[in-house]
Amino acid sequence: MENNQGGAMISKIYSFGLLGLQAYPVEIEIDVANGLPAINLVGLADIAIKESKERVRSAIKNSGFQWPAQRITVNLAPSNIKKEGACFDLPIALGILAATGQISNSLLKNYSFLGELSLDGQLRPVCGVLAISLSLANSPIKNLVLPEENAKEAGVVREISAWPLKSLKEVIQFLADPGSVQPYKLEIKEALRENADYALDFSEVKGQYFAKRAIEVAVSGGHNIVLIGPPGSGKTMLAKRIPTIMPGLSLQEALQITKIHSVAGTLPNKNGFITTRPFRAPHHSISDVALIGGGSIPKPGEISLAHYGVLFLDELPEFTRKALETLRQPLEDNLICISRVKGTLIFPASFILAAALNPCPCGNYFSLQKTCHCNPAKIRNYLGKISGPLLDRIDIHIEVPQVKYRELSDTQDAEPSKAIRQRVEDARMIQKKRFQSHGIFYNAQMHGKLIKEHCPLNKEAKDLLHMAISELGLSARAFDKILKVGRTISDLGKSDIILPEHIAEAVQYRNLDKLR
């Protein structure tokens, strides 16, 4: 505790704030001086922080300490960055107790503090703990006191000591006797192996062999895919199982996914980190800001929450044109730039886009049992909601017909996801070696010169591709797509060149071109 000339008492305590996916240190200064009882918060605090004064007041009283009948000023530095959230409740409470002499200020200097306080002094979990822990690893202070529910997030960072506690009273007892609690550590590699199971599996999908093969090709080459079929044909069922055939998460991928979800507040507290590929399926009424991220203090959107996983857009033509057009840059660059007056934030967005749509407004255009009542103009207008530039970024579009009774009644399980995943991993290993000097990872990322270099065709394959483009009425933009998908199919077949059968299969994955 420090005294200034006017008899005021000042304390300092350390915490962290979030700006995008990065954390930055925040120094909290508490000044308690004589005057009318009041508490003022300065330093660009948002509403949640300003409301903390009522939570802090009740928590201090209900934890058995005295609330000072004096004028309290709380400064959050740096003062030029807007701060949000309730994570500063705990450090503000400790700072007030230190400034009023109820605890020693010297106990606080070697720790950073995070935590929302309930009215009875219990600690509640906060967002962004993994990002904060990673930043703390590069700061002079290596100790982090935080709510118990956030322990696993912080425990994966080996360079820091995370001290999970339950209440304000427990924190004060710990500061008086640090040896009473052990820092929490988590072995994330072991946890990844133990928890990397999916509740769904492709063995549960009856029939739809062509669609499952197309999805296998899409995942193997990192291709975006759209599923076209009548209602009830299983488009959503297929899409939900795409993550189950993607390669297992590496440690770095798991940390980055967890970091994004932690900042966004979508992290399941029971695990503390994410061990499986994300699958995000926003409703078609979603706004463009919610889809790509943003806000006054920008937060990750659905495309970033789908990072290293799958973004599924069901009923694709029902999404607003503006929302769909915002996907063009992320699909091209695997990131999204959000610009504000004070700077630009970058969120990662490397995902497989899986979309589903009906072939016409009534959905029965492909149906063998029901009659379609849509005229050609209606169908064109319906499919015309998907712009050409967006369609350019989708390599595979296939028909998903209704499943026949004999397939539904088959009692045998279909091929499991594990077997499909092994083929996907083998194909991706081939691509990894192929592109190791080019800075890309999948066939879908090839452009221009790389397509010419890595997509050799024999004479029969060239003749077949020429016929497909000229006689089947496929567009010029389909040419590169067919080559890239053909390259992936040849990788699955462990062939060095693209053969006619590979081109023939790739041409079948251009249904939307013909339908439009």
C-alpha cells in the first residue's frame, strides 16, 4: 500500500484484456481517498466492467471484509484500448482490499488475476483464458490466479503456473499461504488421444454411396462441396459426419481452435479445450457480422469458429446475398480481416465449406415419387441467388437422391468413418510432400501454374476432358475445378498421373453447372 501527500491510498494489481485473439497486460490502479462514498471506473471500460462495482461491493461484504465509506477510483491502463467483460472483478476487489489495508499490497505483485465475482464472492469462469495464458508465458509474471472452471485452459501452457480457486476468500487465503495450493497442469497430448472421439459415424448412413465417395474426395483434397437433393434425402446427416473422416487434430491445431472458442465464449468448460474438428451450422437468418465476425470490439464469427473444421450452410439460397458474398475472401485467403478506425484485426478461417440446397423451390425436382411444380424461370431465380464468384470457390456439387427402401432396411452397418479417414490421411500425406516447397497443403489450394505443373493427363484423359467441356455444356470455370478434383481422385488411387476414370468421376461432381 502506498500513501500520497493527501493521505490517499493506492494499490496496483495486474490482469489481462483481449483484443481480437491476442491478450495484452492491464495494470489496474486503485485509489481510495477521503470524500463522498463513490466508485468511479476510468480507462475505456464497457458496461459489463462498469457494472462490476456492484458485484465487487457485494462480494467483498459477503466474504467477511469491509467496504470503505470513501471515494474509490479504479483506472484500467492502458487507457487508449477499450476493455470489456467481467474478468476484472477479482483484481478490482483485491485492489480495493489492498488499498484499504485489509490485505498486504506486497502479496499481489507476483500474480496476474482473472475472474468474475458472484454476489456471494464465488468465482465464475471468464472468456479468453488460453489466449491470456499464452501471452502470460512471455511476460515477467508467470503466475495466474483464475476461476476453477478455467483451470484446464490455463493448465495446457507449461511455461506458467495456473492457480485455480473457487472464491474471493480462497484467493486471499492462498495469497497468505501459497504453499496451500498446487498449480494445475494438464497433459494435452494425452487428453487429445483420450477425447478425440465423435458421437456420429458414417457407418450409420444407409446407402448414398456416391455422396459418401464425393465427401471423401472433398475432405482428401480440401475441396468445398455442395449437396443438392430433395428434403429428407440425408444431406444434413451426411454433412454432420464430415469431421469424423478428417485427420485427427495436431497439438497446434487443437490449441488454436481452443483459443478461438475461448475468446468467443463457446468453449465447453468441462473439457477446457477442444479435441475434435469443429462443425458449425448457422441458421440461414444469420447476419453477415455474425457469420464473419466483428462488432464494436471485434469477436470471431462462425467462419472462425469453424477453423480447421467444417462450416455447414443448410438451405444455401435462403442466406442473404450480403452474408454469402462475405464468404468470398475467407474462402480464398483462409482468414478474415476486420478493419476498424483504430486498426485491423485478423481472424483465421481455414475450413471446408459444406452447403446443402434443394434443386428447386419446392424441392422435388430430382424426386422420383413427387411431382415438381416449379417452372424453369423459378428454378433459375432460385439457384441464381448463389453468385458465380461464390460458386467458383466450390469445387464439388453433387446430387443426393432419396434413399431407396432396400437400402434403408439393410441391417448391416456401412463402412465406418475410421476406414475412410485412413484413406483421407494417405491422400493428404501425398499432397503434403507434393506442395512442401509451395506453402500450400491441399489440391484445392492450387492456382494457375501449379495446376499445370501437378495435374498431368494422358491422351485419353485429355480427350475425355475436352469432350466434357465442349459437349456436356460445362463452363470454362469448371475446367480447373475438374483438374483439381481429378488430382485428388488420382491421389486416393495412388496414381502419379490423372487417368480417364479420374476425369470421368470429377466431371460427375459438377451437377450444379448443368442444373443452372
